[in-house]
Amino acid sequence: MDPELEAAVPAFPRADLSDPVAARNGLARLAATAPIPDTTGLEIEERTVDADPRVPVRIYRPRKAHGAILWLHGGGFVMGDLDTEHPWAVRIAHGSGAAVISVGYRRAPEHPFPAALDDTYAALTWTAEHAGELGVDPARIAVGGHGAGATLAAAAALQARDRQGPPIRFQLLNQPALDDRQQTWSAQHFTATPFMTREKAAASWRHYLGPHADPASVSPYAAPARATDLSGLPAAHIATAQFDPNRDEAIIYALRMLQAGVPVDLHQWAGTFHGSQAAVSAEVSQRQIDELGAVLRRALA
């Protein structure tokens, strides 16, 4: 493991997902330790997407934004919100020059699949319809996020393709969870890695899919790795962490998209673990953060 990240491990919350409220509080405490981001040059606005139910979004708009990204927070479908994601949204907006539409989607287990995806798709449709008002080109809209947020971004791309919905220019998928079956080497062997263990990953899927989910018929819109056809999807950048139960399923998904003719950049970050970018002072975290912004800037240019 990267030495700077190894030194930061004790600061990461150890709570499992058996108590969603305690897990949310733990993530909120971790987010509160992040440096206060500099919002100079950003117009930040709270809006509500008119859906059923209504979806809160927070918009971060740089001057002369050339495109937009619908940004989904991480947290295993259970944790995270607009406030915990605030530092990341600011970094993405500054690094990419794009307007960031951060989505406060409903969380499991109170709201299992498809609630979070419904909120995501409603926000995507709203962003496309309001592109002129947001000052962005409707042909330059990306989707992205961390962890479960990256899962929702990938699922929204599948859904938009299948519904012939709003055109998506790019997918920015950072450490996505894509396969509920948990059969890959990394899912089977990373049982006690920092922050995201095998059991924590399995628990997040149980909460998200709900207590009555049939393992034989999980929707690919819930677990995108179950999709049989990945052709026609937007170009993608997938970043994975070395010590992450979700690592191999993301790499396999990237390879399958490549085989289906989708342009994909894949960056496997050595010495990192799931969520380790929260240790923002680490040199490797800084490089990861900078790369995400630069990749999005190029994709929307």
C-alpha cells in the first residue's frame, strides 16, 4: 500500500452497513475532515428537479462552462449526500471547467432499487432540458461518480441508450461497483481491506436490491455488469483501486466495453484502496483528483 495512504487508514470509518444511520454519520465525520474547498469562481445554486418525488440537486457552475456532468455521490447506496460530496463537486468543477450537477438521490435501505436510479435519470433528463438555462451545450453532458455513484452513472448510460433518452457524451466512473454476484478474484479475496471489505460490499448490494430481490433476475440497470450488450454506450474513463473488492468487476466491465467497440481509458491505481482519495493530502490522491478533472475537460472539450 502507498505509505501515505497506509498512515491515513486509522482515520477512515470502520462502521459496517448493518446500522445505516451510524454508517452515514461515520462518512459525514470523514467528509468533515476534508480541507474546506475554495469555491472562488464558482456559482453554486440549490435547485429541485420536478419529478415524483422531487430530486434535490446542487449546481456548481464555473464561468464559461463548456459542458456539464451529472455527478453521483458514493456511499454504497446507503451513505453520502450533497454535503458530504461538496468538496468533490468543487474539485471536479475547478479541474474540468464543467458545470457539476450533484444529485441528492434517495438512499437504501429505506429506498431500494430503482429509487436512486429513477432520481438519477430524472436529473439527467432535467439537465438536458435545461442545458440552455445552465449555459452548457446539450451535446456535452457527461455522467459520473464514485463507488455507488459510478454504478448509477453506468446504469443511467445503459438506460439512456435503451430508452433513446438524453445523449450522454462521456462516463467518468471512479471505483464503480458493477456486479452484485461478487464472484471475481478481488471480491473473493479482499475480505478486510480498508473502508470497503467484502462483507461491506455485499451488504451494500443487499440494501440496494432490497430484501425480496431474486438473485437470478437482477436488472442490469441495478448491476450494470449483468448487461449482455454494452455496444453503443458513451466513451468512458474507469479508475480502479488496487485493494478494492470491486476492482476486478470494473476492469472486466472496461474490457467488455472495449470488446463492444466503446472507447475506454482504464487506470488501475497501484497502492490505493476504495475511497482512499478522501486522504487528499496524499500525493497519489492528488494525482487521482487531478486526472479526473483533466480527463473530463478533454472529453467535453
